[in-house]
Amino acid sequence: MNSVDFYNETLTSVPTERGFYPYEANGGTSLAIAGEDFCVVASDTRQSNGYLINARYAPKAFKMSEKAVLANSGFAADGNALVRRLTQRIQWYKHSHEKEMSTTALAQLVSNTLYSKRFFPFYTQVLLGGIDENGAGVVFSFDPVGSYGLEVCRATGTASALIQPFLDNQVEHKNVQFDDKPRMTLDRAICLAKDAFTSATERDMYTGDHLEIFIIKQDGITIESYPLKKD
């Protein structure tokens, strides 16, 4: 065997590993706060890839009904695909039953949809905020394979580690020493959302540009927008 044949045989005998990773982390942060008769869902609009900013206005929160808003963080393509699939199912429900899907039923639909993709999951963290059948504010948080729970407040995304302790203290009054705990009002919830994102943008470069706050009440949904850091 000459040297050329030996070299070729060596190349073909060595196993070659080939990899494919379909996901991408596009950053961003979302939060939701439930009140007695309202719910606030807020998210930033920056979409990034590492140190690159793909878009300064790429919304992460979407109106799903007159009483529910869905927010997602993670892989933007998967988040948008999930919203399109849910929107289609919600429209089918509305045409079949001549009424809107309740927020509780929508939470179960989100869970079923995520679970149906458990072998190739949507790479996204999902929050659903809205008003339930009794007129109370509710927040549902989901993992990528559909497990979900009812929350008072929740933050997801790249700045969640910064925002969640703040919400635990200010909304659920964890580790609060004094007895006079302020009542959660709509104005206070909006102020907390603004403060949380303003602080998060100082430490998290994947969160910024604009803040969209969805205010969900029994009579409908309104949207407020505020500027955030752009560097």
C-alpha cells in the first residue's frame, strides 16, 4: 500500500460528526402582573442575536382575545409560529361556537399546543395574562413542553433573573418586614412594570428600545408604549 492509498483509507475510516442546531436565542423580556380586576402584560421590542441587534421593534406580546394577551421570549421564529397557530385555533373556535374563548380555556389550548410539539419543542417561554370568567386578573406561565401554573406575577426572558426578585418583593411582598403592605392597583402595577424594565436595561443588553404595556380589564385592552435604552 502506497502513501496515497494509506492516506485515503485513513480519511474514510475516521468517523465524522455533523451537527445541526435549529434554535436561536433572540433575547428580550416579558412580565405579567395580575390584580383584582385587571392584568398587566409588558414586554420590550428588541430582537437580537448575540451582540447584533436584528430589529428594534419586534413585538413579543400579542392580543389573543378581548380579555387575554400572550407574551413570549426566546426564539422569535418559534414564538411567531406559536402565535399564528393559536390565532388560527381561536378563530376556528369563534366561528364554531359564536363566542370568544375564555382565558382559562386559552391557557389549556396553549398547553396542548406546546405539548403536541414536545419532541421538537417551540423554543420559547410563554406567559398568558388576562381576565377570567369571574372578572379577576390571572397570569399563566408555561414551560416549553406545556406544563403550566397559575401565578400572581411572573417574568420570563433574558432579564427574568433581575426582574423576578423585584416582583416577588413588590407584588407578593416576600421578605417584607413591615405589616403595612400596599394594595396592588392598576397604576402601581404599571409603575412597577416601567421600573422593572428601566432597571433591567441597565444590566441586560438583550432588553431595550421600547416597552409595550398591555392593560387588560373587563371592558377591553389598551396598549401603552414607553421608550427604553437603545444602547
